Amino acid sequence: MTMALAILFGCIVGFALGLTGGGGGIFAVPLLVYGLGVPPSEAVGISLAAVGGTAISGALPRLLRNEVELRTGLFFAIAGMLGAPIGSYLSKKLPGDVLLTLFAFLMFVVAYRMWQKAKPSTGPKPACEPDADRSACQRTESGELILTSRCARLLLLIGLATGVLSGLFGVGGGFVIVPALVLFSGMHIHRAIATSLFVIVLISASGAFSHFISGKDFPVMLTLEFLVGGFLGMWLGGLLSKRLNGATLQKVFATAVILVALFVIVKSTLL
């Protein structure tokens, strides 16, 4: 029964990743804690390993199809890998109920931002919003990123913050990476999803390694069962994402995130 649940939950995580390029960790931690009874601190390590491993199955084919923007992704990944151990250290200093409450609050913020970005537009999305500082990150007419020093600093800072969140909450960071790539670097949503999966693999690997060397329990079989479901979910999510436009994807995901956040709050207050 436990194996079936682990595979099912892994499928949900993989489906979220394949559909939106993020959100796997947001679902993985609550599913592990409340669905399988895994302690919150242990769930973080399993989530990082499962999300990162699942993301590989989505990142590799997209990388081969040249859908990943490697240079921008590496900026995020390098900074994120530096931030993940910081988040991992902080997670050990916080009680489980506090960690879950902060996690739920973060999900509300993410859902709100994603819904706001899903508002329909009448034309192509500009590289920068009208009220944004256009000197940060811009693109050529062909869509290539103009990597100025200011833009590089911005990408590194956001990547660092993503890594801290990854290590702290056991998430791959895709729910931050995708909106950040679209808003701050002017990347198209579908390309941002592909690049996000590439970044998630590297950041999750860093966070999982940090948890592993810290001496925390790391159930290998449970992680593998989660991965089996994750691979299937990634494939299904990828198929559906091709049939839905970006705005619809973001609204569906934002709604799901709010529901999970409410569930976490209710369960944590009843513990």
C-alpha cells in the first residue's frame, strides 16, 4: 500500500513539473508528510532527490531539442547551488510545525503572483514590463538575451534566493524560476519551463547532497518509488502542457497551490 501511494504521489509531483516547469516540491513535501507520515525534516531531503531526479527526465529531451537557454539557466543554477546549503542549514534550526506554516505562507504568495502574471494580453509579451527598469535585462529582436553586468547581477541574486528556498523547503525552485525568467529576463513561458527543469536538476542535486552529508535519514527505496511515479507524471504533464496556453497553465497551477496551502495549514493546526 505504501509503495502504491509513493508511486501515485510521485506521479502528481512529476505531472506538476511536466505541466508548468515547477511546483513539484510544493506538492512533494505535504504528500510525504501527511500522506506517508514522513517527518518534515526527512521529507525535505526525499523531495529534493525525487524532484531533481524527475526533472532530469524532462530536462534531457528539451535540452536535445535546444529548448533550454543554457547561459541564463547556468546563472540561476550556480547561484542556486550556493544558496541551497544555506537553506538546508536553516531548515535544521526550525521546528517542523513552523517550517510547514512558513511553507504554506510561501505557497499563498507564489499562487498570487502566478495568477497575476496569467492575465491575458493582446500581443507578444515585451522583454520587460512597462513599469520595470528596462536597463536590467533586455533581448535582441531574435530573442537572444543581452547579458549586461546589471542583468547578470540580477539573475545571480534571484538564483541565490531560489537556492535558499530549495534547501529550506525541499523544493526544486521552479515555482520561482519560471516567473523570474519570464519577468526579469523576458523569456517566453515555454522556453522558461524547459530552462527551469534544467536548473531544478542542478539545484535539487546540491540541496539533496547537503541533506545527505548532514547525517539525516534518507530512505532510498521510498525515494526510488517516488521517482517511478515521477517519470510517468512528467510524461503525462508534458503531453498536456502542449495543449494548453501559458495563461491557463498558470491559473490551474495557482489554484492547486492555494488548495495545498490550505490543506497544510489545517493539518498543522490540528497536530
